[in-house]
Amino acid sequence: MIQEIMKIVEDHGYHISHCFREANKPADKLASLSHGAEEIHVFNSFSSLPKQVRGLINMDRWEFPSFRMKPVKPSYLVYEPP
């Protein structure tokens, strides 16, 4: 089934690739907001989107950089030279 989908996509000249959620913050924010929703929402205009999503879209429009942050694990290794 996946190969069939890939063939259809390729035949229409599209390319699908993975991107980290930081690369598409507005979509990630909409997805996270949807988890708490009890009904389906359809946004027909920019102004009808949640304020946080509009802000993220504007940041994309203004080409603000987006960084992938990774927490640093604490190191408990103690080195005491002789």
C-alpha cells in the first residue's frame, strides 16, 4: 500500500520528506490544541485561527529562525585526579 501511495505521489511530481515539528510550528501547535478539543473546528480565514497559531505563522512569514532544542542530561561523573 505504501508503495502504491509513493507511486501516485511520484506520478504527480510531488516529493514527500520528513521534517521535525520545529520546522512547522503552526501545524504542531494546531495538532496540540486539537487534543483538548471536544468538537471539530474548521478555520476558513487567517483571523479565525487561534492567536498562538497566527503568531507562529507571522514568525514564519517574517523568516524568524527556528531552532531544535535538545535538553542536556546532567552528568554525575566525578573525576578526582590522584
